[in-house]
Amino acid sequence: MALGLISVKIMSNSCHCGKALTSLFLPESCIVIGMIRNNQVILASADPIIWYGDYLLAVALSSASVPMLNFVLNKKHPVHYSPKECFIKKPTI
């Protein structure tokens, strides 16, 4: 079995910014395992909200699913809101 581990940085115009991590619709045989925010790993089981600057970590259980998983996680709005950050602000920790 060939696995594919993907890391995607959430950009300011990401379609996923402001959504719960567990609400992502992923291709079959793909799983989000967590995210990295401020050099801390947050597991998907904590159901965090995705913010600009986060890194999503996902696994494709089949190498054939890697391109589609990469496409889904990198989905962006057609309009770039701001060159530096999205309107949805990260909570301060």
C-alpha cells in the first residue's frame, strides 16, 4: 500500500478559512490527521477551526488519491481578499 502525506498552508483566500477541520469534504480514502498552528500540533479529534497561516496535515491511503487530495486542500476563492490576511481573524492564544 502506498501512502501519501500532504501538508498544505492555508492562504488568505482559502475556501477552508473559518471552517471546522472535520467539516472538510475529502476524496475517498483520504483523512485529515490534524494541523500545525504556532508550532503546535492540533489533532483533528479536537475539531479546530481552520485559520489563515495554519498547515493542514492529511493522508491519502492510495497514491492515486494524492493529486485530488492536494487539489481539495488547496481550493481557493476566485477573489483574493487581501495580500496579507483573510478577514476571519485567528483567535489569540
